[in-house]
Amino acid sequence: MLRWKLSQFPASRLWQVGYAILILMAACVLQAEPFNTEGRKVLLPVDTQGVGHRFWSNGFLAVREIEKATVHLHNGEGKRLWTVRVTVPESVQTTLYPVTVWPDGSAAAAGGAVSADGARGPFLVLIDPAGKITRMVRTAPFVAQHLTVARDGSLWAFGRILSDWGEKKDKPHMMVRKYSRDGRELAAVLPRDTFPDWPHPARHRR
């Protein structure tokens, strides 16, 4: 059970905490079935049938391939709009986890890269409606593990700070970050000590 300490937040910030709770709830969404809002089954292109993780976001059906760091975006009828594979310079391994889509078909995705010497680097990428990566933001030490977009167009990330493998105690940090459409960090809220010690509540669920 979560141990909320809302008394530590001023009233003016409770809306931000509420939005963070919604992000946490959204993290539990199951694999999407390929049916559109009208109940018709969506037939995806052959190369994405049975591949990756499917999910709906603002009327778009996305398929995410974690280990290939690839996102395929389709419209509500299953037509492929674009495919993007994220590459990070000087990395030997790149993975992609949370992805969210704006109503205009642009998207944001977060992941991590590992260099030859084992150094890890979390990142956030912004993708335009044509499937072009417009910006890559290095977010270290913050690792975004869940993403969502707000009605005002801002991007919200729920996650944790980068720590050593196997670490069982987190350093104090804010777990929710708010970004502008162009990737600028606007706010950081929801202290880590609002939740139980372990496991971290933002830990990704495949």
C-alpha cells in the first residue's frame, strides 16, 4: 500500500500530485487488443503482427520493440504512419521503454543507452508527425519509466534517478518531471519518500 504524505505539499501543488497519481495508474495498462474505437479489428502490417508491445495512445496504435529501440505508429485503421529506430552515438546497446503520442501524431519516447565501458545514459526523444526525430534530451540522472501527455500539450514523466545495479536504497529525488513540447524541463514534483522504500514504484512492468 502506498504511504501518501500529502500534508507536505502546499495546496497549490496538489493538482500536480493528482496528475502524478494518474500517471502511476496508467502504468498498469495491459497490452492493447488490435480493435479501434468502433470495435472493428485492426489489421496491422505483416512486419508488426505478433511483434513487440501494442498500445493505444490518443487514437493511434503504436507498437514498441524494446530491444530494437524501435517504434511503429499506425492510425486507427492500422495504416502505418511511420517507423522510427532510435540510435544513440557511441552506444553498444539501446533500449526503448515508455512511448506516448500527441493527438497530432507526434510522439515522445524514453529509453537508455549503454556505452562500451558500461556507462548508462537515459534519454528522451521527440518525434514529429512525419516520423522524424527532432530532438534527443539526455535526462541523466533521471530515468523516465512512464510517459503521458496532458491536455495543454505538456509531457509528463514518472520515473527515478539513475543508480548502481542492484542498489536497494534510492537517493532522495523527485519522481515526476514535466516537460514542454520541445523537451525543456518545466517542473519536478512528488518526492521519493512519498512511497515505500522498495521496490521503486516507477519500476517498469513489461
